[in-house]
Amino acid sequence: MENKYEITYIIRPDIDDAAKTALVERFDKVLSDNGANVIDSKDWSKRRFAYEIGGFNEGTYHVVNLTADDSKAIDEFDRLSKFSDDILRQMTVKRDDK
């Protein structure tokens, strides 16, 4: 059975547009290469943080909605995003849309 997930990640604010586009494409590909079906992937907004994260006071929030049969794609996304200096934080939620 396919599960629905939503990944929200925060991209550092000082990244240029071309690098940000490449980053998003790379992480969307990580998901699809590992069996996920990316429904949409879009910037939500640039927001100011309540507290500093990695030396930054703001960042661009990016939201990805996807479906997957298992957690392989999510696990790989988690693993690789921890090594990316361009992603300040990320959170995955399993959606229970009825």
C-alpha cells in the first residue's frame, strides 16, 4: 500500500537561484530513484526563524509531497540531507489523508 508523505526542508538563505534549483532537483531525484513518486515539490516561503539555525536567521522553506510503498526513499533523503550544508533542517511527516 502506498503511503503519503510530506517533507519540509529549510534551504540556507544565501544560496543563489541556480544552486538552489540544482539542490531541489538533486533531492527530488534521490526520492524518485529510491521508489517514491514525487507529486509536487515547491518553495513555500522565505521565513525568519525564532532562533538562529546554523548561523542564519532566516531560510527558504521547501515542501515536497510524495507517495512511497516503503521508507527506503525517505531514509535515503534523511541520510543525504544531513550531509548537505545547504539544508539547515528537515522534517518528514506521514500524511493520513482519508
